[in-house]
Amino acid sequence: MGYVNEPDGVDLYVDPKPLTDKDKREISEVIAYYKSTGRKKKIAAHKQSIASLKNPTSKEGVGLK
């Protein structure tokens, strides 16, 4: 893969998405589970993301057909 070239006069910035307290707590639980058992913890998918993928006309969806 190569680098993305910036067009003249345009600056591209990529900032990390800040984590919520809930996200931080979930990540900590997964890491603690892995350290204690050596296995990956199964994580339930977010219902909103799945619903938007199932409905291709949704504004949040990817538009899969």
C-alpha cells in the first residue's frame, strides 16, 4: 500500500476517535479475561450496526445490496 497524497491547498488530518467510559470498561474486561484464561472473549455486536447493515436504505448503513 502507498501513502495518500494531499491535494494542493488541502490538509488531511486523521484523529483517533475518543473512547467512552463504557468502551474503556469493555476493553479492560476483555484484556483481563484473556490474561486470566488465555482465550479470546466473545463479544456481542452492537445492535445498531447490525440493523443498519440489514436495511440498505438506512442513512447509517453501508448500502449493501
